[in-house]
Amino acid sequence: MKVRLLVLLLLCSGALSGQTRFDYFYLEAEKSRLAGDYASARELYRHSLDINPAAAEAVYNLGLMNLYLRQDSVELGIDMLNRACELDSCNPWYQETLASIYLNARRSSAAIPHLEKLARLQGNRTDVLSQLAGIYRDDGHTDKAIEVLNRIEIQEGKSLQLSMEKFNLYMSKEAEDSAFMELQSLCDEFPHDLNCRVAMANQYQLAGYSEKAMEIYNEVRQKDAHNLNLLLAMLNYYRSMEDNERFVRLRDSLLYDEGSSNGLRVALMRDYIDEAVQDTLKRDSMLLTFDSLLAMPQKDSQLLMLKAAYLTYVKAGDDKVAGLMKRVLEVEPGNQTALWHLLQYYAPKNNMVAIEDICRKGVNYHPEELAYAYYLGVSLYQQDKLKEAAEVFRQGLRTKTEEARPALVSDMYSVLGDLYYQQQKPLEAFAAYDSALVYVDDNISCLNNYAYYLSLRNEQLDKAEEMSYRTIKAEPDNITYLDTYAWILFMKQDFTNARIYIDRVVNPELSDADLLKVEGMQGNLIEHAGDIYAECGSLDTALRYWNLALQKKDDTCTPLIKKKIKKKKYIK
């Protein structure tokens, strides 16, 4: 503190040199700026400029602060950055900053002198030259754009991309001879690169010089008859000349050539599909071509996926698309698109064997996708493979990542709880339910099952009632949730309220036939209604419900139901 005070006294007394005083205040300004104290930084920069008005670094930093911190000082900030560039004209960072500001403000013309200066200061910056070329081109300064591209060419050498850019610029100014001379120069530079010759022929074709284009195509064909770019160019040529016979012949030869890649076949078939969409008369021939290609051994799934996409587009039917997806899995067992498609295909059909097969592949190839473990576990559960299902859920939860969706994790713990309870492991079941509610505290299905199993064990009934009440608030017409709540009230011996809620499940005004038809109605729900009515003293109604519950024959009733009917009373 004493040292800092001494420095300030020396500064005020003028005992130190001007440069030393400038350095001190400039560095203090920098410290304030880096600390986020921008008000102090602005004042310190200004003070340092009072000492040395020609200090480019202080002008530059103060200009940036004016630009970015005060909207009313934008032009002042730009003026200061221009001043910094004048004071230190060889500083590339100042030039680049100001050029970027102009470009972001869409003032490209103002950026040009700074980009030109930057390109001279850093001669290897072809990215800067590319920006310049683009600005000149967009502003209509074609000759300047060509000149800049020539400067890039000096740095990087000739390339097809650069020559094509210059070609297009020459063509835009109707300098056709110069344009084709540029492409000829490229071909002379790379005499063994036949793709350059093909590119030039393509431009001749586009310009309407079909004979010249064919002459070059033939030259290339003599040197390399299987050149892919040549063959594709020839296809475009025959199409443009409306020579359909030659077009189809060449396309088919490419499609069926054993040396053709699947990538090429896919590109050609995409084009064929586009034709078929425009002209439905070509649809049958296109599909026949697909069938012929798919009869060949497939190296990958590209063609299969393309046909599946087409069949989906024309709504050819889920079964046909699913058939193709099965073939995709034969080629690529881990193909995600096919796995998900087939999972969605079989889920509504409740085909648990097929879902199990798909999800086993998914778990093996994509263990990070927790959904496969979930659906695999559910499919095994539905097939009464309880121990195997529980192990699948446990393994999936052990390997879950931070990216796993909380709702999915919650559902897995919830189902695992159901499995544990059915395996006579109530402590493990309730621990799993607790874990499920950690991830999603309003997992309604979990809350219902947790509450119901607690009530069956006559444990923590207040907690069970609170959880169950949340479910009927969320879904007030769900008869399963209403039954759980009614049963908990029954276990708490609140028979009057239990009857009110069970009547919303088993409506006493409905006939026996209509009650049996209620969607979701199970035998145990009707049995509960009988139990509640028996404890309320309505034995006739209780007997009606118990007998009706037996008619459901869904194995959900308790073993005591026949004894209840025989004894004509509720039996715990």
C-alpha cells in the first residue's frame, strides 16, 4: 500500500517520465477491464491518452469499449478503431478487428481497404483473400474478384475449385473465350487428371456446345472408360439431348455393373425415383429395377433403406416396409433406423417374441440406448420370464449414463419394483419404487402400484393413501387408480368413503352384462366392490359382485372368493 501511494505521489509530482506515467495508467486500465470494472477502465484509458494521444493500443481498447459497451457510441468506437489503424498501420489485429466489424454490420465496401492491408501484412492469409474475392464478386467488381483469385492461386496453386470460380466470373461478364481458356489452363496444369477434362466438357455442354463436349467425353473414355465422373456426365448429356435410349442403356449398365459401388447405385436410383414420382408410368419399371438389384448380394443397407423410404412415401403398406427393415437387419444387425421402425411395427401387435428379438439386438449393439433394455425387460415380463426380465432391468440401470432420460429411468425402476413384488421380495420392490420416485416424483403408475402393494400388506397406510390420492387427482376416471384408493380406505376401515369411490369403479346401477363389458374391468376390482359392500352391511350386493367377479375368469380374484360366497361374508 505504501509503494502504491509513493508511485501516485511521484506521478502527481511529475518526477517520472511521460512514458512511465502512460505505462502505469494504461496497465491500470487493462487490470480494471479484465476485472470487469469497465467504468474505471474507460477513465484510465482516457487519462493515459491525455498523457500520450498517439498511443494506438489505448485508442484501440477504448474504441472497443465504446463500441461494445455503449450503443450511443458505436460510430465513435469505429472512428477510434480507424484512428488506431492509422497510428499503427502495420498491426494486423487492428485491421482484422475493424474489417470484421464492418462485415458484421454489412458494410462490406468499408471493409475492403482493411482486408487488403491485412492481406499485405500477412501474405499467407488466403482466407482473407477469399473474403475479398467474395466481396468484389457480390459488389459486381468482377475483374477485381478475378485478380484476387489469381493471388490465391499464386499462394495455393491451381485447383478445380479456383478455376471454376474464375470460369463463372468470366462467363458473368460474357468473356466466354477467357472462361474456357481458364479451364484449358487447368487441364494443361494437370494433364493426367481426367476429371478436369470432364469438368470442362460439362461446361461446354451447359454453354450449348454439345459437339465439343462429346469430343472431350470421347477423349476421356478412350483413356478411362470406367471414369465415374465421365459416366455420370454422359448420363446428363444423354438426358439433355433427350436421347432416352442411350440414357437408359448407360444407367442400367452402371446399376448392374459388378464394379459399381452401392453409393453409385443409390445415387442413380434416387434419380430414378424422382423420375417415377414425376411420371407414374415409370413406377413399375423402377420397382422392378429395385427388385433386381436387391436380389444381388448386398454389401450394405443403402439400397434397402432407399426402397423402404420410397415405399413409406407412397404409403405402400407397413408390412412391406417392415419386410425391408428385416432385411436391413440381416445386413446390418445394429441399424438404428430399422430397429426402431420394427419396434414401432410390432408394439401395437403385442408381438412380444419379435420385440424381444429386436431389443436383444439393440442392447447388444447400442448398450447406451436404455430404451432397448426397457422394452426387452417389458417383453420378457409379458412372457412371464420374471427373473430374466428383472436381470435385464438391473443390468440396464447399472449401465445407464447421465444422458438417460429421467422418465425412462423412473419407469425402469417402477417395473423392476413390480417384478420384485411378484417374486415375493417386498423390501426390494419398495426400494425400487423409492428410486423411481427420486427420478420422477409424479410417476403415476409407480405411485399406484406402490400404494396398492403397501395396502395389501396393511403397511404405511397413510403414506399409501397420500400416494394413491395423487393418482386419482391426475386421472380421476381411471378405474384402476380409483380401485386402489377405495381399497386403501377399506384397509383403514373407512368403509363409507371406500364405498363412494368403489361405486365410481363398479357402478351399481349398471346391469351385470354391462359391468362385465366395462373397459379395463378385472375380476379383482369387482371382488373389491363385493368386500366393501359386505363390510358396509349390503350383503346381497356383495354376493352379486363376488359371483360376477368369478365370471371374468381372468385369474385376478383371490383364492378366498368362493369361500366368501359360501360363507356369505367377507373373509380376510
